[in-house]
Amino acid sequence: MWDYTDKVKEHFLNPRNVGQIDNANAVGEVGSLACGDALKLMLMVDAKEIIVDAKFQTFGCASAIASSSALTEMVKGMSLAEAAKVTNEDIANYLGGLPKEKMHCSVMGREALEAAIANYRGILLPMAEGEVVCECFGVTDVEVQRAIDESHLRTVEEITNFTKAGGGCGKCHDRLQEMLDASVKQVKAKIIPLKAPRRMTNIQKIKLIEDVFEREVRPTLRKDGGDIELVDVDGDTVIVSLRGACGSCAKSRTTLKEYVEKKLREQVLDTLTVEDDKA
Amino acid sequence: MNKTIYMDNNATTRVAPEVVEVMLPYFSELYGNPSSMHTFGGQVGEAIAKARAQIAQLLGADPEELVFTSCGTESDSTAIFSAIRATPAKRHIITTRVEHPAVKNLAENLHAFTGHKYRVTQLGVDSQGMLDLDEYEKAFCEDTAAVSVMWANNETGVIFPVEEMAEIAKSRGVLFHTDAVQAVGKVPVDLKKSTINFLSISGHKLHAPKGIGVLYVRKGTPFSPFLIGGHQEKGRRGGTENTASIVALGKACELAAVRMTVENTRVKHLRDKLENGLLASIPNAIRNGHQSKRLPNTSNISFEYVEGEAILLHLNTVGICASSGSACTSGSLEPSHVMRAMGVPFTAAHGSIRFSLSIYNTEEEVDFVLKHLPPIIEKLRNMSPFWHNRSKGL
């Protein structure tokens, strides 16, 4: 059984704003019967571009219904400009999180909202213009790329969880992997130019260090059964704790200096030094 | 909390109280090892022999033709590997599109386990879930090593003519396996009158506990053990016997022989009452699977324009346990392979619900479901954009 939060269950059993707005001036429809879920979002937007009413109709599982209900509650009272900034993660967070296999339900909510705003403004969304990558669920490369970038996806499985692409026959898995590989290269390319020394607050350093750990260091260490944790940042000294196989590895000091420190100097600040917390 | 109304017996069954009673001593005073050279262990060996005879009796088999395993999946794997090892030069197997994953996933991935590429013919089914025997006969070729076809389908309850299919396989000199985990105890099985080479059983589908299975291996059929180890099961399956569960399965089979009539009268009546009641009271509800050629306990109904997981979770809030072939419950993104093989349209496949009853269900429980399900479907349809489009004729 899925591990739904109480809030998901509550919104599923008692969904808010179910129904239609007959004279809605912003309507977004996404999904299909074949895909197993679909959402029609109807908004009433006033002259000041404030969303004064929101209703929905959804075909789908508990998390699809709960995500739709949450979305309507969130956007009521927002301006269109504010609503345009709502992300799928905002929807998932509103519900206290969704099982990872169900993240596509929150993505569907965000897409319906975008479609409704585009409908109000009379414009065409770029998603429809992309090239279909996953034929089973009709997902375009534009949608996949966006999910990779926005939600920092790293595996084909994650792409499937977020967009459904690759969840059917599996023929597009190679293409999805290519998109992931290309994105990783771009991320690296983007970060390297930031090498020039600059002043940073500790909070900024911690955030960037964690990013680098998560994106590059942990996946590498985990391949050898190890892991790393950030313990503290004191000025330019980064104190870490090596875990798992790395914790007892004779080469751990080399790993810290030659690999971890090098990565952090490249991508965060070139004056950083890395120390083991047990040293 | 509501009383639990359990209608998910094709997933697993309640262990019969009579079965619990006979197995308990094997967790306490009768803990001996049946292989030991002392009476204390020996008496456990005798209990296993008795259980083997009880199971053989239900199947119309010789007790020596039974090998105890840990589950239906182990029985399936043992049978299929035995069959293909018997003719290692042949690289083609015949199965169906609607097999349980225990057979389907193994057949599709034999390459990974054997290092050889196997061609797999998966026989299709029609909209009633039935096989085409002409297609089956045409599927054989010189290279065919084995056939594996389930006796009854777990999702729809549809029964396949496996005895006839085994005859055809025999005439072609090909070994025949059937996964009968859903059939045994619900429909008569008499292996003496058939040419089936291998047959799999799972204890927990017929009111014995989880963790015990049986593989029937016809005398004279080539066999290779799947678990290599001690001399247990005459060297056909290593590992100390799961004595309590074996004794339990023996008792469950003895009970099943007696209760098969109840399954085919009272349980069937309850199933029909439930199914007919739901089809009559809920518009756009469709039965999946052949009406008569199916297990007496199983009903699979699609409720168009709604999604199965949402139905199940609403049923759950009133204590009703059922299951669904919808994508969202399967953990994948597509509806069940059985619904797709039958060509059930997407409008209906995502909203398919399986009720599987047992002798422990009552008329009151059926009435309770008949009362509570229609408003759930109505509520979800009122929320569904497709239902609204449909009512508007779009």
C-alpha cells in the first residue's frame, strides 16, 4: 500500500473545490484516460489578474485527486504572476510530500495551472511544441528537460516518477539517459566558471558544499560502499565525516584531499580545505 | 474502525482455524528434525508423510510425486528450469500473455539465468480472457522445450483447458507445467487422469500459511533440483523441511477436498449475487472474464471513467478489502498485463476491481458491499472530467 501522508488522505477523501465554473476564463486540461490520470482545472480571473475562484475535475488515483484539491486551495487569491511561480514541489510540500512514484501527480497539477494561465493569455505552451520522446505517455523532450533541470533528476527511474516518460514499453530509456548525460555535462560547465575567489557567508558555503556532495561526491563514494557527511564549516575549513566503507579505508585521507577538496575548490571556493572530523 | 470484509482471497487467504490448530505443536513440543535418527525427530517425519498423502489425495497424485518448496514462485522456477534443462539444445518455450509474474518474468528473462537466448511465444487471449487452442497448436516447433500455462488466472479467475493442452504437448514430446495456485481447492484436479508433468501449488492461497508450496513432478519426468543441499525431499529440494507449514498444508488440502462443494455452491452464489448486484446498480460497469469458465470465487468488474486505486482506498475506509488492475496500484504506470492482453479499453482497464471471495464470506458482507460501492463510484465519477464529457455526449 502507498505511504500517503494524512494530508494526502484527507484531501483525497474530502477534496476541496470539486466541480465546474461555467464561465471560467482560464481553463487547463492535461492528461488522458490512456495515461490513467487527467485533470481539468478551471479558474476565474478578475480584471486585476487575481484568481478569485478555482475548481477542478480529476480522473486518477488518490494522490492525483489530492494534488488537484491542494492546487485549487493554493492558487485561490493569488495573482496570475504569483500562480505562474507555483512548482510541482510546492504542491507536493503542501500535502506533506508524495511517494516518489507519485510525483507525476504534482507535475500534472503544475502543468494544468500553466495551461490555464496560457489559456487566459491566449498563448501556446512550449511543451506542446517539443518532440515526443515517450510515445506511451506522449511526453515531449521539452517536458522531460524541464523536469530534469527543475527537480535535479539523475536517473531514468526518477524521470519516470516525475513525468511518466519511460514508464511504458521502455523503448525511450536510451534517449532519456542521453538527456541526463547531456544535462550533467551542462551543470558542470555552468559551475566551473565560478572559480574566481569571492566572499561567501557560511550559509552560502554550506549550501553549495551540500550541492556538490549530493550531485557528485556522494554518488561516487557510494559506488564503493562509502558516504560523506558535512559536519561543520569554520571559515575556510570544511569538516566532514566519512561513512561506511570510506570510514575505515586506509586511503580515506587521499580521498579527502585529492578528490573531495579538489571538487569543492573547483565548484565552491578555491581557498577551502577539507578536514576529517576524527583527525 | 469498521469490521474487515475480506474479499481479496486471490491475494492471500485466512489460515483456517483447524489448520492453525494442527500446526502449532510443531512450533513448541514437536520441534525435532525429521531427518534425525531418533524417535523424537522421526515422529515429525511421520507427520510430513501424512501431510504428503493428504495433499496427494486432493491432487489425485502419488505422494512420491510431490516436492515441498517455499512458495508458488519457487515451484514455478523449479519446474521451468527442470523442463528446459531436460532438453538443453531446445530454445523455445510457450506460455501466455496473462501468466503470473512468477512465470512471465522468468520466461522473459531466461537469457539472464541460462546464458542462452530463448524464444518465448506468449499466447494471446480474447476479450473474455480465453486462449485459442489452434494458436497454441501452431506455436509448437522442433525447438520447443517446454510449455507453461496457468490453470486459472489470478485476476479474472478464467480457467484454461490445461488438461487438453497437456495432451497436445505430450503428443509433441514437450514437457508441460501449470501454475495451479489459484485453481487447487476451487476446481477439481485429478492428475492421474492427465499428462501434466509439473504443477505448482501455494499454501497461502488455500487457507494454509505463507511460506509453503508444493511442486508436483509426474513420475518419469526429468527433474533438476533448484536448491542444492541435503538429501531432503529425496535430493529434489535441499533445506530442512518447514515442518509446521507442511503439516498445515496437509490439513488445508484435506479441508479443501471437503469444502470444494461449498466453494462451488455457496461461495459461487455469493460471488454471483455480488457481481449481478453491482452490474445492475452501477451504470457503465463491465464484467471482465468469461462468465462460466472461471473460478467460483472471483469477480473482476471495470467501472468506466474512474480509477481503481481511488475506488480501493474509498472501500478501505469502510473496511472492504479488494484489489485492482489499475496502473496506480500495480506500482507501474500501465494497467495490468491481463487487462491489456484482453484488450480491455483504457476507459475500463484503469477502473478494474477484483473481488475474490472465500468460504468465510457471508451474505451480510455481500449486502454491505452492494450498499457501499455504488455511492463511491458515483462520487468519483462526479469528480471525473471524462464522466462529464460522456454525459454531455462529447
